[in-house]
Amino acid sequence: MSIRITNSFSRQMETLETIEPHVVRLYVCGVTVYDAAHIGHAMSALVFDVVRRYLEHRGYQVRHVVNFTDVDDKIIRRSLEEGVSAYEIADRYARDYLIGMKRLNVLPATLYPRVSSEMPAIIAMIQTLVAKDQAYAAENGDVYFRSRRFHGYGRLSGRSFEDAESQEPESGFKEDPADFALWKAAKPGEPAWDSPWGQGRPGWHIECSAMAGRHLGEQIDIHGGGMDLLFPHHENEIAQSEAASGCHPFSRIWMHNGMLRVNGEKMSKSLGNFITLDDFLARFDPDVLRLLVLSSHYRKPVNYTDDAILAAQKGLERLWGALKPARPGASGHQADIDRLVEAASQTCMDLDRAMDDDFGTPGALSALFGLVTEINRARDAGVDAESLGQAQATLASLGGILGLDLPRGAAHMSRGAGGDHAVDGLMALVLELRARAREARDWAASDTIRDRLAELGLSVVDTPDGATWRHGN
């Protein structure tokens, strides 16, 4: 079967047909690194991690690019508040993000380009747009994209030029209120780079077009991101990318994941429902969040509630429990063994069928839980260890396609809880030294302690009451 995906651009299911045979060029908009990663960031990362894993399972080579926006107003404000450079702020939170992704078992992208390292490509693209008269330099050193001159603007989002006018503040230098900034003239105290239009920094939208073009080519197979990026960011990406290259479409398929809500509301610090990734992982196994996200179709919102987390936790424990060994001395009847073998084979087909249909993870999970039922029934029936082990290996392998590390969880469950006072005391000392480094604003030493512990499989979690630690990344 072929893989069919809902294309946000056409609003229809389309068969995946790649530019290069057996190669998928996948670009996913990353995070602006000015603060700690939260579970909303994690949701998008988990969705596209599963997309990538399944594509690779189906034999595709995936060139996966995820950007870091490390030049931004929020980063500049944070740097001024802390009295450190914008680079230091961005680098700290970019490294935090990558550690968080590792703890979630998200596969590393092929490349993580940063805006600050991509200026030549960004400036070159803007120059191309100016040369084509699709963009213009204003008197103050800004450069703007002529939105109305790009035919088909708004096709992705269905939004109008009037909507575009409200997305950026009026500068007094635009030809048209619907135009958007490609380059912003430097302001005192802000990071700036030399350009043909004077010192400045790029606008938000141009960075992704330039990075996708440089690292994946003028046309890509799949462009992903959250629904909140559909307009104006992705709309503007299409306009400037296609205007610069002359290639249509810029991306063959656009995929947008739904947004994460907390108790039915948008997650926000002002509402007091903001959950950082570290906060979540201090309380729950990483696969609890993965199971919560995969239980809904990627295009739908996920509602984070205590009941939903409890259900995900119980579901995960059920998956882990299916990997318990056979009863000692069990031999079982051939009919029970044949039924288990057939169930494992059917589960493989059912998972592929669900995932081929627009990455239908709820159906894929349903197939896994069906196999869990058969494994538990077979164990109770006394099926031998070898036959049971083969079905369990299938379950673990299929779980791995979804990024679930079931053997790790099962091993943790079998070990049970246990403490070591010497280790606890040593970790208390290490955390005290890290706290002293943070008080002295020695961020490099603080981050080194945390990173080295992460390499050892120990996670440091910062809370309002101080730092704690836990096993597992």
C-alpha cells in the first residue's frame, strides 16, 4: 500500500510521491530558544518523530531538518533581563531542548540549523527577491516582500490581504500594509549583521525558506509544523520561496499538527497552566506523554488533563506488562501457539494499514493493544517461553516504530522501586555544587554538570523548590 497524507494546502488526502525515489525531504519548524521547552513543543516533536520513524520503517531515507530560531525579539529581551548575550541565552535553551528531546526518545534530526549561522543564505535569498522586484528596500534599511504581487497569496490558509495587514505593525516605510519584513534595520543594543541594506537582522519568515532551500533544495516533500504556524508564517514561506526559486510547489505536502490544550484551555503562563517538559518528566515516564499524543490523530488537538494522563499511564503499564516472561516450565497447546503467531502477523499488517492512512496512530495503538490481549491470554494458557518471546519481540518492535521504548519500561517495572542512600547523598552534593554555580551565574559549569549527568542516564529537574534528580533520560 502507498502512504496517504492529508495535505493542508489542498485540504485533501494525497499519495506520497517523493521528488527523489525512496528519499523524503522533511522540514519541520523548530522552536524559538528563549525559554524552557514545554509540553506543547514536545507534542509537535513527537508527532513528526513518529512520521519520520514510520517513513523509515517503510524504507524511505528521511532528510530531516529542524531549525532553531536564535535571533528574535524575545531572546533579546531575555538577554537584557539577565545581563548576558543573546547568543548565550539561545545556546542555553537550544541545548536544553535537545536534552529534552533525547529524554523523550525523539530521533535527532539530520540537521539543526540556527538562524545566526545562516545569514549568507538568508541575505542571498532576499537579494534574489529584490532583483526580481518581488521585494524592495525601504528608506530606513528595512526590506519588505510585496505580498500582493505574489499570485495565489492566501491559498494555504484561506486568509485575505486584510488579515496579512494585521500581522505586522505598520512601520511607516511599507508600500502596502500587507507587505511583510524580510530584513529589519538594526536598533541600538540588538544583534546585527552586515547586509547590502545596512546592518540589521532577518524577519521571522525568511529564515525557514532560506534554510529549507539551502539544506533540502528548492522543493521539498513534506513541510511540517503546528497549526498556529499556518498563517502567516507558512503562508509567507510559500510566497517568498516560490517567488525566489520559480519552482512550484515549494512543498509537495503540508502537514500541521493540532495544538495541545490543558484542561480545555490554551496553555499559558498567565493562566497558570504552563507545563515545562522538565516539570512533566519529573513526575512521569517519557512514554506517558508520547502515548497521550499518539492516542489522538496528529491533526486534532490534544487535551492534557489528569484523567488523560492517568489513562496514558495505565495504558503504558499494560504494554509493559505484556513483556512479562512465560510461566516456568510452560509448554502450551499448539492451537494457542498458532493463534499467537497469527495475532502477531495480523498486528503488523494492521499497524501498517493504520499508519498508511494519514499516520493514524490511534488505529496503530489499537492494533498494539490487541496484540497485548493475545500475549496475556497466551501466557495464561501456558504458551512456552520461545513462542511467547517471539510475539513479545514483535510487540516491542512495532512499539519502536511509534517511538515507544517498551523493553526499557518493562525492565523498570520488573526491578521495582529501590533506593541507595550513598547515591542519594552523592547526588545531593552534586546538586548543591550546581546550585552554587547558578548562584554565581556560572552557567557553563551548571550546564556541564547537568549534561554530564544526562550522559550517565540521570536527569536534573529544576523546580521552584530547588533541583531534584531522577533515573532515566
